[in-house]
Amino acid sequence: MDSLTKLGIKQSKAIYWASGIVSICGIIFEVLFGAAGSYILGDGVKQYTLTISLFLTGMGIGASISERVTKNLITSFIWIEYSIGLIGGFSTFLFFGVTAFLPDGTDAIFLYSITLIIGALTGVELPILIRKANDIGVTLRKSTARVLFSDYAGGLIGGLLFAFYLRPEFGLVKTAFMVALVNVGVAIWVLFYFKKEIARFRLHLISGVSIFLVLLSGIFWGDEAAFSFEQKLYRDPIIHHEQTDYQQIILTKEQGDVRLFLDGQLQMSSTDEYRYHETLVHPAVASADDPERVLVLGGGDGLVLRELWKYDDIKHVDLVDLDPAVVDFAQSDYDLLRLNEDSFSDPRVTVHHEDAFSFMEKAEQFYDVIIVDLPDPNNESLNKLYTLQFYQLLRNHLDPGGTVMIQSTSPTFATDVYWTIDYTVQQAGLHTENLHVDIPSFGDWGFVLAKREPADGVLESIDIQADTTFLTNEVLQGLGLFGKDIDREFRDEDGNAFEFQANTLIEPILLQMYEKAWRNY
């Protein structure tokens, strides 16, 4: 085998490896943009759908453009990788800056534009590599198949890397810079493999090394700068910032007001959280015949447990929260410990870290009280916890004489969402009572109390004996009154009576209703 043939084999292998590696980078950028959109813009399903669609569309545009690239294939590939490195590396960093400083809506335009551009550049890569592999002397069938295999296999690896390692370990900003470094590194590596056929080699090398160093510096200072951008999104100074396997935890504090955010959504404010948690817990416990066994779905901050421990009759509590990092944080942070009064240290509680729907499907126990303290149904994974099927599971694990209490978003800001939740609970075979309370940090907030037995008049019969800051028996009765504009017989925008439909796994109607209701808030 002569030296020219050996060189061709080495160059072919370099092309196959380059194809696989850059495809890993491409798929990571694709899902990275979806994750960034979910965090900032909300509605994860919508954002992933848009970013994947735009990325694939961009790839199609790029593949079409690649037909015009007929000369200097390797040089073109190298500068495509340099471009992906620069644009992709700074993508999420700039996205946070745009969100913090520019008008609403600009961030979405920026994200979708970047997605389309990176998709187009990625779409140019593969055809160029295939043509170069053919030029080296390998048959078309074999070279195409090998490059495609490397590309597709790299896509799987990229998706797994992002989901299980990069995002939880490094976050969105640092991950973008790290992946961009790989793109540029591959370009420099290919540059050396084809050194003899590249004009102005030194210029391309110096350019690549310079871009590499810029991106490397982004790994070290990008997170800090992006954090200052993110701080603009919150009213108060951030005192804790953590990216877990499931979500982003942020704690802010200003003049004694401690606020907990999960994925950018406010979960509680220390100035008024007692209004929410007292309303969520005490009517349910006080209206249960024998509240010995309690199930809490959500409640990882420990504040529901704090209220439950005011009842000596409670013998055992199962608390189900998907993210162990939230519970660990609630047991270690000074401000949260002060608020929840170290509620997790009580031996009566058993914590389960799993999905609430899966837990209910497997559960064999029956409960006297079930507290549903879950985030609003603003994405697919949360929507299933507001479906007919989920409420049927709750009913099937509720003891006769027991009570379910469900946080159900705002009947003022999302009237149709609130009453659809109530209707769905009723369709599961439970009788409901409705109540809402003013919480300054949230606004008017609604709850659905449900029982197996008819619940009419249950609020009037409740006698709360526990020590509370806000809730009294008289106040509780008033919480069951709704104004005409937000009552069950409310009208739609055209003045027609709202037609109720149960929210189900097959027809998740609550998602669009929720997005529409909160669009202007």
C-alpha cells in the first residue's frame, strides 16, 4: 500500500470521526435551545417542538445551500465549525442578556433565530463531508453510509450526554461554551489532517486557536456574567442558585422576604406563604373523619409538613416529591429551615422521590387526607397531574370520610382553568367545595376540596382548632364566596356560558387554556 493510499485512508477515517463528533454537538445544541426556551419562555412541549422544528428546517436549508459549495470543501467545513462555535457558544449567554434587557418577545425571536442559524450551519456539514469522502477515492455507497452512520450514532450520544450529564452538571450557559469548543477543536483537528491541500494554513489555524481561546474564557466567566443577567429577572438578590437533574432552584432574599423559585416560577414568599399553606392544609385535615394517615404530593419545601405537625392525631405522612435536591435544600438552608421549622426531622414522615402519577399507580395504602401541592399545569408532565385519570387514582386511595385538597391556580386570572380542574375532579367521582384566598405575592388563589361523600356545606361545619396565623372558622366560610365575574357560571369572551370538559391524558385541554389565561400576566 503506497503512502498516498495510506493518507487517503487516514483522511477518510478523520472525516467519519468528525461527522460523528459534530453530530453530537448538533443534537446537543438542538436540545439545549429547547431547554433554554422552556426555562425562560415556559411551556416545555411548545418550546421543544418549535426548536426541533426550526432546527430541522434550518438543516434542510443548509443542505440546499451546500450544493453551491463545490470547491475548498475542507476549508468550508472548518469555517462552518468556527461559525457554529462562535454563534452556538454564546447563544444561551446572549439569550439571558436579551431576556434581561430587551423588551418582551425579543427573547423568543432571538432564540428561534439562533436555532434556525445553527440548524442551517449543521445542515451544510454532512453533505460537504460526504462529498469529501467520495473525492478521496472511497465508493459513493460506502462513504455515504459510513458518514450517515457516524452522524446518526453521534446524535444518540449527544442526546444522552445532554440529558444525563451536561445539563445537570454544567447548566445551560457553560454547556453551550463546552460544546462550541468541541466544534472548533474538531475543525482544528481536521485542519491538520488536510494541511497539505489547504491554502493559507497558518491564517486558518490562528483564527481557530483565537476562537478556541475566546470560548474557553467563556467557560470561566460566562456563568458569572449570565448570572448577573438572570438577576435582572428577579426582584430581589439571588442568594442560592442550583441546577438539579430536574429543574433550577433559585432563592432570593430582600429585607427578610425569602422567595423560592423553581424554573423561574415563584413557589412561595415568606411574607405571606402562611396564607397559602394554612388554606391548603387545615380545611382538609379538620374535615376528615379520622386524619391519621396523610399523603402530600409535592411540598418539598416542608411548609405543608409544618402545618400538619400541628395535629397530634396524625400518625404517618407520605410525602412525594420528584426532586431530592429540593428536599435536601429545605433541610439544609437556614432560611427555609426557619420557615418550615425543621419539619422533615419529624419521624412520622417518609419521603418518596418519584413522579406523583407513578406513585399513585403503585400505591397500596389508603389515606385519610391527601394534599396536592403541585405546580400549575403549564407543561405536559405537570398536566397529567391535573387529569381525570390522576384524580381517579386519588379517589381510589382515599378512605371513606377522607378529604382531598388540591391547589388549583387562580380563579381570577385563570377562571376557566380553575373551574375545569373542579369539573375534572367531579368527573372522577368526588364531590367538591371551592375556596379562594388573597395571597399578596401571588394574587387571588384557588383551591378545590373534595370528598367521596356530598361536600355541600362542609366549609360551614369545619372547626379549626390548630394554631394559625391567618385562618379562622369565620374567615374560612368567607373563602367559599366567589364574585359573579369568577363564579362557576362565568361567561367566555363572547358572553356565552362556558362549556365544561374534563381534562384527560388523551385530550389535555388544560394546557392551552392555561397558556392563554396567563399570557398577559
